[in-house]
Amino acid sequence: MKALITGAAGFMGTNLSIRLLKNPNNKIIGVDSLIRKGSEENLKLFEREKRFKFYQADIDYIEKIIKKTKPDVVYHLAAQVAVTSSVENPKMDFEINALGTLRVVNTASQIKAPVIYTSTNKVYGDNLNKVPTIELVTRYDFGGKLRKKGIGETFSIDAKHHTPYGCSKLTGDIYVRDFGGIVNRCSCMYGVHQHGTSDQGWLSYFAKNKILGKEITIYGDGKQVRDAVRDTDVTRLLEMQGKALLDGRNELRGEVFNVGGGYKNTISLLELCTLWDIKPKFKGWRPSDQKVFYCDTSKADKMLNWRPEIDLKTGLDELFRWTNRNQYT
């Protein structure tokens, strides 16, 4: 398989490249702008890998690269990922996430290469805050029928207050499905080779700041809950999807999967602070922050026999150890 990966030096792009290169028959075409902190460090992992061809380029050049390299499958992982940045500059956010994704799927379709896309739970917008919730001592949780089950793929995306980021990712989401690709609406992903910031990758960000003795600020009351899924579980799913499409499983074309750790791998910000002995400061809520999100992953289980395997405690211990060895400040 010859796979083109956008965002190849990012967190998930790096881990996906590592996984795919374990198969000696696979080749990787990596594309990344290298503007994200830590991406150049990640890229060094592939310096001597002959089956990894790298292009430093932003999304404006993606059409030329796809036409030149003619991959079998495209993993579109590159994105503008910060809600705060999308509010500050919605035009830039749209051009990268919405227009950029259209360029990817339109060009890939011309060479008959399917696209596998990482989307976000933000496509559900403020609808999640309309779900009945309960408030416990350290967390919020869904009430009623969704408690311990989570959000499935049929949950409505017709919502107010997506944030510009949610709007742009939803636009890309729709285009990928319309062109016959696969969409993965991801919850909180974490793991090695992640260089988190206050805007994205919060588990990594908390670990780094704890290790460096820096102040940590929580926006809201800290009872917000997410289901966390380890990088190895996500890349395993992405690899399975690529193989399935190339094997002719056309029933997967146009499908969407909610990808997360599920209820058993949920954690709130306050609970993480207790686990890592963090004493945070608090500020006001961010726009359209979702109090609770965790996935119902039963569709991926049914169609691809995929379910998260790494339990949260084990994964967080590994994340903390890796971050402690790789303190890029």
C-alpha cells in the first residue's frame, strides 16, 4: 500500500506512519507544513526510512502532490485544530479545514484513491448541551438513555454554536462522505509523540506543565468529561479502514464512525488533576464547550471488529513517562 498522510509529522500522522511502516510492503508519502510545535522533532524519526518520502508543504500544494505521487489511499489528518484560533480567524480556519479538505477529496477522486478523514466531536455542536445531564462531585455525566452508552453517529449535527472550528470540520466531514471516503469523528486522542497545548491535546498539555512545574488553567469548573482513546487504538482503526477499502469493501464508503475510549475510559479535568496532584487555576467557560462527550463505538465494532483496547490508567501512565523524557519547551 502506498499511503499519503497529510499532517504526517503531527501527533496522529507520526503514529500512523510508524504503524504502517511496520509492514515492509507499505510506503508513506508524508505531507506537513511543520508549523506545529514538536512536528520537526517527530519528523526526525523518519530520517533514515527509505520508504518515507516527505514534502514540507501546506494545504495549498496538496493537489499537486497527490497528482504527482498517485497514492493508493489518502489519510487526511492535517487541520487547524484550535477552537480559539477559529474564533480569532475564522477565514483561515475555513481555508484549511473546509476548503483544504475539498481539495484533498476532489483531487484524490481523480486518481481513484479513497480518503480517510479525522473529524471531531465538535460537529455535534451545542446539541450535546441539550442532552439531560447530571452533576456529580467531580464530573458531569449524561442522564437518561445515553448514560454509560454515549453518542452514536446518528446524533444530530444540525445545531447552533458549532464554533467556526466545528463548522469547518463538519464541512470537511460532509465532503469526505459525499466523495465516498470514511470519516472518523474523534474524541480525546492522546499518546506518545504528542506535544499538547492549552487549545488542543489537553492530556499531554497537563502532563507537560505538571512535569515542568508550570501553572495550569482550567476553563469552566473542571467537571467537563471526555472519553480518552490511545493513539495505538486509533491508528489500528485507521490501518484497518485503509486495508478494507483497498480490499474492495465498498459498503464502508461514505460511512462515519465515532472514535473514542467509550464510557469506561472517561475522565474529567478535576479527576485528572487529582490523579496527577495538580492544583489548577480557573477561568470562565470557553464558547460552546461541551460539558460531556463520550462515544458509543458499537458501529466500529460491528462493521470493523474494532474496539478500544488500552485502558485509561495504563495509557496515562505511558503518556506521562514519555512526556517526562521529551520535554520540548
